[in-house]
Amino acid sequence: MIDVSDVTVRFGGVTPLDGMSVRFEQGICGLIGPNGAGKTTFFNVLSGFVRPVAGTITAFGEDLLKMVHFRRARWGVRRTFQTEQAIEELSIYENVAMIHEHSKMKGGSRREDVLGAIEFVKLEGDPYAKVRTLGAGQRRLVEVARAVVGRPRLVLLDEPAAGLPDEETGHLREVIRGIPEHMGAQVILVDHDMSLVSAVCEMTAVLDFGRLLASGPTAEVLRDERVIRAYLGTEEVA
Amino acid sequence: MTSAGVRTNARPAWLSQTREPRTLIRLAVIVLLLLFVLLALPSMLSLYYVDAMIQVAVYTVVALGLGILVGRVGLVSLGQAAVLAIGAWVSARLLFATSLSFPIVLLASGLVTMVLGTLVGLPALRMRGLYLALITLMLAGAITVVLSTTNFPNGGHGFLGYNGGNVHVPPIRRPSIAATDQAFFRYTVVVSILMFFLVLAHVRGRPGRAWASIRQSESAALAAGINTTLYKLWALALAAFITGVAGGLLAGGQRYLYSIDFVTQDSIILLAVVLMGGAYSMWGAIIAGLLYKFLPALLNNWGVSSDWLTILFGIGVLQALTTAPAGIVDQFPKDMARLGRRLRGLVKRRPPARGEAG
Ligand SMILES: Nc1ncnc2c1ncn2[C@@H]1O[C@H](COP(=O)(O)OP(=O)(O)OP(=O)(O)O)[C@@H](O)[C@H]1O
Ligand SMILES: [Mg+2]
């Protein structure tokens, strides 16, 4: 469970997060909002790249903000980025193993865990192929495998389906849906694809101008008047 | 979690790197090349070129170090020539002041240079790109200034070991097994190979993966749990260590060191040849060493002014940055393949109407 209370972030005159409070209970939670609402900034706060000027975040009972950024990954905060981050000159295996070797996990289980994660995202083909040789959809899967290998506690996915064709989004949807059960982690999913969000998220929170606009069961939230109004002109609500 | 044991066709990482026949051929070529360089080459060359080749080997190691910083981690440092000067100074001092064996001196020089060279690179923890390049260049300049007042040790006493310019100056000691120029060349090549192995072990291992991640994106590396500060320091330390060892080889190779031979702009030219040779590849370091020390020796022998080199390097860097970012080592095989296809096309003359590319 992730408890966010009164988190405020300022960049000079901009306030991308303005007293955000929300609780992500368990399973897969959606986080939506128009462009510039502060979703990525919130992920950056969870990752430790951005220090909020106020507020607290408790993750599974621990004060997350007290942890140094690179230690949060070891503790279990994993993420994908809006821009692709799989490393081209390394193989799929090395890309995933790298996360494992910087986690608290023992080296003895590495091979099994890494191949398990690659299998979990259903990446077909040679796990020792260079990421350079993969297509966009497969690279996205490599990033998801990186986010779930070892023992993740909280997986943050920042627009994982952006730019993917429908059948690859379908594949990704099944993979994401399996994360809590098979990898034992809670997921927060940011995406503009409302059909993806409503298909996998039990609950969804809506950000607008850095404030929480609504949160609750996904279907209810997506029917909310204020949410529809916030999205008008930017995105269609499916 | 699904069991991974089912996937029996998966090879362990080390196997996937050595199994292909191409790798074996490449290995054989490397071994033959090394045997040629070690056994045949020194006796084929005049002393002038043996001396040049010692320097090529030395600067290949320096380029290798700079290649780690620029190519692997993405830190553009312009201080490496000064780091080399530190290594040469420390080695010369130890060789005059002690009777330690040459390998021990190389090791000690590598370690001392590692500490000092890492200090030169410390700004890399805070900045990147142009700012880092400028500040390391300024530090290199400062080191050059200090060296021009302290001079290089020449058998004198005291901390600096400098005896003044006009006394009889003994040459810097060489190992007894490598007293002649030819033998010292072989010695230098062997030490250089060891440095390549040291770097290879890092690049293929955990640090190499961490560096690749940092170069890609610092935040993604942090999100992967990588202590980016530690691994940047590690890269700086490794580069400085091997450059310090190279400094010891330079001292033994030259036998006399003068501070006027170490100028700040060497760092810039060094970066230029590393970019031209190919900063992402270890072969690129060898090309960089040849460009930096063999080409000038050749031109000098032919009586061509060295100003042409500066122009050539300028053009070469532009070319590398605009059309061949991975350097000659990457571009040359492609050009050769293209040339081969052209030639084959010519020989065939009017091939039967079969669609062929190129
Ligand atoms: N490092 C930064 N410095 C200054 N302003 C920033 C910085 N990062 C984000 N912002 C601003 O903060 C606001 C929120 O940005 P953020 O990236 O969190 O939005 P988002 O909800 O992820 O949008 P999108 O859906 O487009 O990805 C924007 O106005 C953005 O311009
Ligand atoms: Mg965003």
C-alpha cells in the first residue's frame, strides 16, 4: 500500500504537484490525467529524482522519501520511463540481469530469475540477442522484464503502451495484468489509453494541475463529470 | 512465478560470446597479430620506428583509458595527457630514487596516478559535456604549469629529484630484461596487453554494464539501482590507473623526460584521435595510438610538415562526429565491404538481370 499525503513539488514558478494526496491500495492502480498534469513528476518523486518541498509518502509502512534514490530500486521500487531506456548494445539477458545484480538478490538465483522474468513478459527468441535487433514492442517488453525481475515491490509504468499497435498493446495488457499475482508487486500504471487502463486497473486516480481530482473504482472514476471535463479537448475518455 | 528451468536451449552468457566460429577466427587473428608484433616487427624496423612504436603502444593504453571515459561512460575528459604526465613523473621519481623492480614501479605509478587522476576527473560527478571538457582542460593546464616549474626528475635529490638542466643527466632506468629499444618495445607491448585484459574484464563485467546504463541515461541507471557516483569514480580510477602505468612505460621508453614535451593541447589531440579511431571499441584505441604517434613519425621521416597533421586531425574529427560516430574501427570495414561490392560489380561486368543491391 502506498500512502501519499500532501506532496508538493515546485520547479521555480511551476508547481507540478500541488498538495497531492492519494492512497494506492493494492494490485494494479491507474494514474491518469491530461498532459502536464504531473504524473511523471509523481513517478520521479517515488524514484527519488525529485525532492518534494512538502508531504510524505509511506510505502508498505516505510518512509520512502528518506531513502537514497539508487537504493530505492534495491528496496523494490522499479519503473519504466516515458522514453525508451533498454540498452541497445547489451543483450536482453544482460539488460535484465543488470537490475538483478544491483538488487539485494543473491547471484546464485540470477540466471533462473532473469530467464524467468524474460519468460514472464513472453519475449520469444534468443535471450542473448542484442536489444538493438529488436522491434519497438519487444524493447518495451525488455523494459517491463527489467522492472519485474528479482523481487519488486512497486512497479511504476509510465505510458508503456504509447505508440504500440493494437495487438502489441493487447500482449502488454496481459503481461501487466499478471504482475501482482506472478511477481508479487503492486503496479501503478500511467497511460493515456483508457481502454488499457479500464481493462487492467481496479482503481484509478486522476491528477489535474498537480491535484487529485478523483480516485476510486476505475469504471466510476471514468464516468465522473469532472474527470470528463478535465480531459475535454485533450483526450477522449473511452 | 513460471519456472525458468524449462528453457533448456538457453546458453549461459559466457558461452554465447565464445561459441560462434567467427569469434574463434577473430581470436586466431589476434594471436597471430600479437606474435608478429612481438617477434618479427622489432627486428624489421629501424631504431627510429622502434622508438615510435614504443610510443604507439604507450598511447594506445592512454587512448584505451580515455575510451572508457568517453565511449563507455560518456564523460568527455580533456585531462588525460596531464594524467599521463603525472604517471611519467611518478615513475621517473621512483626509478631514480629506489631500486624497486620495474613492474613494481609501474604498479606503484599506476596506483598513485589513480588517486591523482581521479581527483582531476572529480568534476565529472557533477557535470557533463562541454563544462566537464573545459574544467578538465583547465586542470590539465594547471598540471602542465606545475610540471614546468618542478621539471621531471633527472637523478637529483629532494622530493622533486631535479638536478638542474646543465649537469650530466643519467638516463631513466629500464628493466634488465628490456635494456635495448627492441626489447623494451616487446616489454611495453606485453604490459599493454595486460592493460587491455584488465579493461576487457571490466567492460565485459558488472562495471561495463553499469557504465553502459549510465551513458544511456543517468536517471534510468539510478532507477536500476546503480550507484552512479561509485561507477563513475570507478571508471575514472581505472582510466587513471592504466594511464599511470603507461606513464611508466613512457619514462622507460624515452629515458629522458622534459616538461616542454608535455603540453596542454596534447589532451585535445588525444581526444581527437580517440574519436577518430573509435571510442566505443578497444581496437579503436590501437588506431588512435597509431594516428597519434606513428603517423607523425612517418610524415616526419618523409619531410612533411607536422602542421598538416593538425589539419588532418581537425578534418578527421569532423568526419568522425558527422558521418562515422563510431570511428575508423567501425567505418573502415563498412567502406571495405562497399569497395569490395563495387569491385565485384566491375569484374562481373553486366551481370545477368538479377536484382543486386549496391
Ligand atoms: N525538471 C522540470 N523542470 C521544470 N518543469 C518541469 C520539470 N519536469 C516537469 N516540469 C513541468 O511540470 C509539469 C508536469 O509535468 P509531468 O511531466 O509530470 O506531466 P505528465 O502528467 O507526465 O504529462 P504527460 O502526460 O505529457 O507525460 C509540466 O508543466 C512540466 O512542464
Ligand atoms: Mg509524463
